Amino acid sequence: MSNTALLERPTTTSTTRPTLRLVTDRPAPDPAPAPRPQQAERHLPAGTTPRGFALYVGFDELKAAASGVSLGTIVDALRRTLAEVAPDAETYATVALAPQGAGGRDVDVVRLALHEPSAVARTKPEPEEVDEVSTGGVVVDISRKRVVIDGDSAALTFKEFELLQYLVLREGRTIERGELVSSLWQPGADKDAPGERTIDVHVRRLRAKLGRYEDVVRTVRGVGYRFDRHADVVIRYGHGTPSPDRF
């Protein structure tokens, strides 16, 4: 038994709107209890509180048309779904414009076009560090995309850094192997994309380069991997403040 949400594609008439209907063969489960404030805000900067969220959707008009929808119909369906789930929620939708031929992943282009803080931060030059870490420990430099171990730059590959960065930016959250694969390797584009079982090989290689600090990447047996706040690790974000990834 399961609950399935179906987004029906519009017919060829211009006035048709997509409908979202819930097909279920069992009663809806009781709503999960709301998290306690100290759990929900555990990793938020001091003096801040959640006021909503932004969902960045990377999907251009050509891809939408190939799927039989348009950006407008997707927005309309999402708004009506939200109205059912949270009638009092306020919404605002905007289209992200980018120069024709702009490369990169669609969702990254959207984040930059809409000035999402961590996306903007990656485009700004980092001031020269006058006091590089010369003592023991690990520095994960997000803006420069490098890792310094005991004062020396670690020879991480691009994917190894992305893997470490993905875990670091989701501190305290266990990331399943399947999510790592789907988020860091694009289907069809990356010929060396691993499977859920072979992602462990990439993690082993990363840990080997972290040396005596390999335990900063923790294994959650049977699930995946996690980065917890670690006394030996310093995170440098550069300009701006990365948006918290809480979902």
C-alpha cells in the first residue's frame, strides 16, 4: 500500500491547467510531531530563526516542453499543492534569467541568477590569507576549493573535494550513498559515475588523503556517511554566508 502524487499533463488546449491528485489505498498517516525548537534550530547561526525556505528548480523551457509541461504549469501545480498542505503560507515565484549558452548545472545557474548567498560567494575572489594555518589540523576552504592538512595542501581531486564539501555543508546529517551519487555525478555526463556500492571506494580514497584525520568522515553503517563538528577541522566559507541545507 502506498500514497502516490500524480501531476497530470495538460491537454493541448491553452486553458487547461495541470491537476495534482493524491491516489491512496490506505488512510493518511497521523501527522509527524513537530520537531522541538532546539532540534530544528541546532545548526542555525545565533540570533536567527527560520522564516521559510527557497526551492531552487533547475529546469529550462526546452526540457520542460520535452516533458510536456511548462515552467508556469509547474509553478501553478506547486502552489496548489502548498495551498493544500499549508493554506496560510505565502509564496513568491520568479524566473531566473541567464545568458544564452551559459554552462553549468541548471540549478547552479538558477541559484547564481537569484543571488543565493553561497552561489554568489563562490564567484568572488578570496582575499589573500595573511596567516595560513601552520599548526596541526584540517582547513576545508570552500571558496578556494582546497584542503590544507597540517599546513600543506592536500592533493584532492575535484570529485574528492566535492564529496568532502557535500558532507561538510550538511553537517550532522547522514547522507545516503544514493544521494551522494545522484548529487555529485550527472547521469550520462559522467562516464566514471559510481554505483551505490562503489561510492565506498571514493570515500576510501578521500580518507587516505586525509591521513590521520580520516575519521572526520564518519561511516553510518548500513546507511551512508556523515560529517560532525570536529575540533581538528576549520571551515572557511569566504565571502557571504552559505545557505543552510536543512532538507
